[in-house]
Amino acid sequence: MNKWHYLLSTLPHDPIILEAGTHTGYHTQKIASTWPQGHIHAFEPVPEIYHELQKRIANFNNITTYNLALSNSNGIASCFISGGASTSCSSLLRPQKCLIERPDITFEKTISVPTTTLDSWAQYYSIKQIDFLWLDMQGMELSVLTHGKHIIATTKVIYTEINTTERYTHNTYAHEMHTFLTNNGFHLIHVYLTHISWGNALYSRI
């Protein structure tokens, strides 16, 4: 199933969208163009990448960016920074099997980044609902969702990264995500496997 076709047929013409793990904004740009009357809240915690994100989306007036990491607590956390073949694999979780699966990706440094929970962020910015959540957080997805239950109750569709092995320490497993989301009123639409160990899943309550 083409996720874009499903999203276009399901979301309102002016959705409120949250994208976590935005990186340099490739998908952010496409989302903003697809729903010009919507609004996107884009999170990217790595400062250098965040600056690239801001450059890419400078001409869009329907995107708000945050140099923050969504997490299971408010404060400061260590972020393991990826390099080498990809700068898109940084995580608040320590790399494990991903070091074996992708030896061309390096994790040579950590930095401290500010963190917030989903519900704390929503309360601070007076965000009442999020129609669509796009989560690409290298294993932190379930930790974020379990600390965002007020917002989750307003959400129609979730597109989330999933893992079938411990690619990062204590990362979200696909079956754990499935149990949590089905218990919260969502049903699985489709799984998009990029690799035997990871991919993405599309869930909806519509």
C-alpha cells in the first residue's frame, strides 16, 4: 500500500502533523507541500542537522521547527551521533546490532540535547491535537508514545519506525508497538520493511 495515497484519503485538508526525527527535512518538505493548509511541527535535536533543516524549509510558512528530542522525560540527555555513511541514525539509545548491520555508519561522539515529553510539549505550546504522527527516532518511539497519551487520544494516524532486533539498547520492538497501539484504539494498515531488522508501520484509528 502506498502510504501517501492512504494519508491523502484519510487526513483532513488542514491536518496538524508532528514529525520527530526530521533530519534535514526531506520528508518535512514533502508533507508541507502535500498539505499546504495544514501545519507541521518538526523535531530535530542535532544542532548541525537542525540548521540544515531550517535552510531547507525556509520558504514554508506552515512548518514550526524545534531543536529538541522527544523522549520519556523533560531535561537533558546524551545523544549518540551517527556519521560515516549516514547522519540520519543518531539516537538517544546506545547503538547495538546496528553497528554490525551497518559497519559503514560510525558513532564516534555523543552530545547533550534538550528533551521533552510529547504531552509536556503539547501543554507548553497549547497544542490540543495532532492528527498525524510521523516517528523516526531510532528505537525511542514507544517511550515517546507512552508519555504522550493525552495527544495520542486525539491522533488519527501514526507512521512509526519498528525494529525486530535490538539495534539500539532497549529499542522499541515491532510487537511491543503493535500491542500498545491496538490497546489504544489503532489498527495496523501496512508494514514497510526496509531490512529484516527494521522498517516502518502505518497505523490508523479511522
